Amino acid sequence: MQLAWTITLWMAVVACFTRGLLGQDLTPRAYVITPLHSNAVTVAWAFYDGNINFNGALPVSDATGRYNVPILSYYHSFDFFGRSANVVASLPYGVGNFDGTVAGAGTHLYRSGLVDSVYRLSVNLKGGSAMSPREYVKWKQKVLLGVSVKVIAPTGQYDSTKLINWGTNRWSFKPEFGYSQRWKDLQLDGYGGVWFFTTNSDFWSRNSYYAGTRSQSQNPIGSFEGHLSYEAKPRLWASLDGNYWFGGKTSINGIPNPVTQQANSRIGGTVSLPITKHQSLKCSYSNGTYIRYGGNYQNVTVAWQYSWIDKGK
């Protein structure tokens, strides 16, 4: 029995932490307009530390996780039928330690490997057409409306015979609507979207615990996010960040588990600092404010960015 509970513990630990890591991040100024052919390479280091709220589902205590995630990202803006648009691709790598106590016995696990890659396409609908650098200098933001699609591809480390994986072995899609409005030095951003998930058709299967193949599915997750920022000068700004997400009940072989229904929120802050003409540094912190089910972790992220514009195009 203890072994069975230990297996269930690690299933819940990794599911809760990786869902929070990939899906419910806080991203201020996600719909800000940049000039045509803008590019940026970002190298980020994210540190996560926290515990798990099982909502009474398991007799588990002291379940914690501590892990580091370096992330390499590339950003590019372009003209989409006269509107400003951009695409972002991110490749994370996870290194983590997980601990928990079941029936008085402690368990420890270490994992290192690629996390699922993330891609995002965003298009402005109102407030910002595709602009050259000269046009952009004269432009002043008022109200921006945009849409985006974020995709998480199953490119991470995954072994269906094991419970603990950085990858999820499924596709995830998030269509989102974004709003941004500026009053002199103050800017308000708000986003609303829904996560949709394909089925993991080979979930913890073909091993000594389960000889066959089984599937894991998850209901959609609704997500809301808001940011209020103050800009002292270009690229020097600070923001207050918050979000709320709900839903996401999971099922194994079509049998749902009601206690996995989520209703969670996070709050934090972000500071952006210019270093040189092309380089900047961004630091952020966030923590859980209400966690019904899932990972209640603190997150500290430091990111270095190098940006440039392809003037020859």
C-alpha cells in the first residue's frame, strides 16, 4: 500500500508543478507593439520552490519541489496584412528535486531534461499597424487590442513507463484575447484565454504496475491575467502582476477525478532595466495567493535580452 501511495504522490507532484510551470506564467506587456523586423534573443533562469495542495485527495504530507529552468527564447516581429504581429519560440530545460512523506516514510527524486517547447503567435487588431522604425518613433500608444495563440509541443523528456517526466506527451493550445491601454507613464494590460489539451494516449503504461496502455485527458482551463505598470523611461519599467485560472479536471481512461478541479491564482511583480542600447535585464517574482489544487510555489526569474532591428529589410 505504501508503494502505491508513493507512486500516486509523484504522479501528483510532477503534474502539479509542470502545469504551473508551462501554462500559468505572468507576462506583462505581452501585446506591446514593436517596429517591423524587430528581433530579440532572451536567456532566462527561473527558480521554483514550493509545495503541493492535494485538496484532501491523498494522505500525503510535506510534498515539495525545488527546481531550476533555464529558458532560451527568440522573438521576431513582422507585417501581417498591415497589422503588427510577432512570433516567439522558447526552449526550456528543467533540473529539479522533489520530496514527500507517505505513511511516515520520506521519498526523494531528481530529474533533469528538456521541458516541452513553447510557441506563440500574436496579431494586433486595433491601435497599432505594422510600422517601420521611423514611423514607430512618432507613434504613441493608446488602446491596443490583439489576439494570440500559444502552443506547447510535446518535445520534452518523456518515458511512458515512468511517472516522473518533464514532458507531457500531448499538445496544448491557448487562444487568447489581449487588451492594453496607456495613460502617459501608466499602462494597464488584461488577457483572457482558454487552454485546450489533447489526450496523452500512453500515460504511465507498459510497466510492472500496469501492463497495458492507458490514457490521460484534461478538461479546458480558463485563464485571466492582469498587469499595471509604470514606465520611468523607455525600457525602464515596473509592474504589478496577477492571474486566475479555473477548470482542468483530469481523467484516466475516461474516469474523471473531481478533486483535480483547479481554482488558483498568483500575484507578483516585474522590473525591466536597460543596460545598453541593445541589452536589457528583467527580474520578476510571483507567489501563489489561492491554490485549490496544484503547485503552490514561489518563482524568481532573471532574464537577459539582446534586441536589434533588421534595417536592411
